Amino acid sequence: MPYRVALGGLHTECSTYNPLFQQRADFRRLEGQALLDKAGFDYGAHGIAAIPLFHESSVPGGPVARDVFDAQAAELLQALRDALPLDGVHLLLHGAMFVPGVIDPEGWLITQVRDIVGPGCVIAGSFDLHGQITQDITDTLDIFAAYRTAPHIDVTETHARAAAMLTRALTKGLRPQVARVPVPVLVSGEMSSTFVAPCDRLYASLPQFDRRAGVWDANLMIGYVWADSPRATAAAVVTCLDPAAGAQVAQEIADSYWQARHELVFDMQAMPLADAQPLLDQPLVLADSGDNPTGGGVGDRAEVLAALQQSGTKALFAGIAGPKAYAELEQGAKTVTIGGELGGGGPKVVLDVDQCRFAHDCAIVESAGLTVVISKYRRPFHNFSDFKALGLSLSDHPILVVKSGYLSPDIRTLDRRQIMLLTDGAVNQDITRQQNLNRPRPCFPFQ
């Protein structure tokens, strides 16, 4: 009889400064073959029966509403019970979910999984490197793997690493464990990009640790800075067969990150919006970092749009969430007000509509030289395919504004000056100005 492995998970990133609670409709579900494909590993080729439960993920945002989390978790755990007996579980998680009243949602979920499957079942987890990894998580998991790139271009490979270790454990009769060393450092992803020093070299060294005797997989978790949570910390996390070897490697990784803390800087030129306004006469990519939805921002603030409108600059602004404005445009409105519609704050901007067309739940509005993408739902515009789907050619627009922190690999290739705007919002880069009541103390750079 083949080994039986269940796959599933919940995946999101939550800013505690975002007032917009995530609801069930914000999550996208994968089931069946689509979930097996996401795992990036052919379990069947190794004589393992893979049983897909479901995986729900959302664009990062505010906290997940408690009733939503309770319902998601209950459904996932019941699906797990229905799949018994199991030899293994592969959980695809993020690690930075925030739920009011639940200090460690992923840790709680993993311990519930353990209670259901029993001590003999091997549990693997694959995570975003911006996850907040607690001792409960590492004490309960047998296998841990996290992304090694930010921006993230190794998501499938990370899931496959966890799956390969789970397969190795089952087919070879081995039982690994996970070592963790917290690091009292907490910075934004934009200050810890793997494209630049020091994280380029720190992450490049991780495969070398994998080759140490008794070690299977080495990880550096940056953590998530925009959640004021008791579990907010960086950490070194290592999957190992030899506990002493795993602890040693985790300590070495933790020490290397601590020693490099003063090198952590933005991975691109950054400045306040006011300083960038005199530069609007040249080709630019402007990243509206404080309202970046993929970091947990609301995605509805209009400070940058207001500045462009005031200057008379021609630009593509992609995009801003405005379901009310979108609905008004569907009804043929010739003037709409945009900005702060979902609770993100900031100014209101009135757009006179010269032309408007619709594609993929977006209104593409032409207004006095500006092309503004107004989305029906919160979403990013980071990939060339996003613009192609909307019939937009970036070469037609010398200035591109995206709600982003560090730029995506696609946009990073554009041959024009690239500036991260230090704007306000739920993921403001001025992290030491954020409310800081619950994070562990001391923690660099807060203390």
C-alpha cells in the first residue's frame, strides 16, 4: 500500500495597521490537480498517494476576520480527518497571518493538525521567508522550508523542497526535526531584498549549509514588520537529522544576520513624494510603497495620483482600488472621485473622464493625460502580463506608477529611473514610527 500524504493550507500576510479586515471572498481556493501542481513535486513518481485537500490564499491585507479564520480552519481540519489514515501532511503556509484573539494562527493550526494525525505522521511545512515562525511551529513540524528569494521567484521550488524532504523521510524511514534560533531584527522586505547586499550573500550561503552532515535544509526568516505582534521576529530555521548539527547551523545563520543588520538598506533609490516631484520630466518607475497591497496595504490611497494630476504630468497609474468608482463608471459616469474608498485614508482625487474602457474587473480611465487603472477589487499590477491583459503598452507611458515596495522582477527590467516613494499607508517604510506595543523587546531597529 503506498504512503498517503495530504496537502493543504492557508496563506496570507496581514498588516495590523490595515483597517480593512479580510473576508472569505478575499481568498482564492485551489483544489484537486491545481493544488498538486502548486506543490511542484510528483509524489506519485515516488510511490506516494498525494491527497489534495484545499489551499486558500489572498492578496495580503488587513487582519483575517476571526469568524473567517475559524471557518477556514474548521473546514481544513475536517478535510484532514476525512483523509485519514495518513503517513504525511504537507502544509503550504505563509507564516504572517494575523487574526484577532489568536496570537499564532499558523502555530495553532499546525498543532491541531498534529492532534488529528498523531505522533507517527510526518508533517512538512513550506513558508514565505517573511513569515513569523514561533517555537510552537518548529516544535510541531518535522520538516521546514522557506523561500530563498525576495522578490519571490522560487515559490514552486520551495514547496518542492519540502515535498522532497517529506518523501525522503517516508521512503527512507527517517524522522527529521526542526531547529530555530530567533534573531532580534525586524525590517521590511525592501530593506532585505535578496537582490542586494547583505541578503544576496546570506541567502546564497544557505545551500552550503544544506550540505552539512546531519542537515537537510537551512532557512533565514526575515519576518514581517507591519504586524505589531508578540511573534514578530526574524529567525534562523533548520531541518535536520542531527539536532546538534541543526542547532549549530541555525546559530551560525542567526549570527550572520545579526552581524549584517547595519547593512540592511533599501534595495533601490528611495525618497519622499515631495522630493520626486521635480523629477517628473523624465522617464520613471515610481513605487507607491506605503500603500502596496502585496505587502498588506489597502491599495486605495491617492497621494501620488494627486501629485501627478497637479503637475499635469502624463503617466500610467496602475492602479488603485475603488469599487464604488468602478460601479459609477459602469453606469457611464463622466466624473468620479477616487482615494481612500476602502478606509486606507489619504486625499480624494476627482477625475474627469475623457475615455473609459473595461477589462478584467478594471476600468481604464483616460483623464487629462493620465491613464488611471481603477480596480473593482484590491490587487497589484506587477507583471507584464497584468498590463498586457488590460491592453496597456508600457512603452506608451514614460512614467509608470505602481503600488509596490521593491519592484517585481518584470518591472525591474524597465530601462528607466526607478524610485521607491516613501509614502504613507498601512505598510509605511518608516517602520520605527509605527505603533509598537506588542513586538518582542529589544529588537533592532526599534530599540
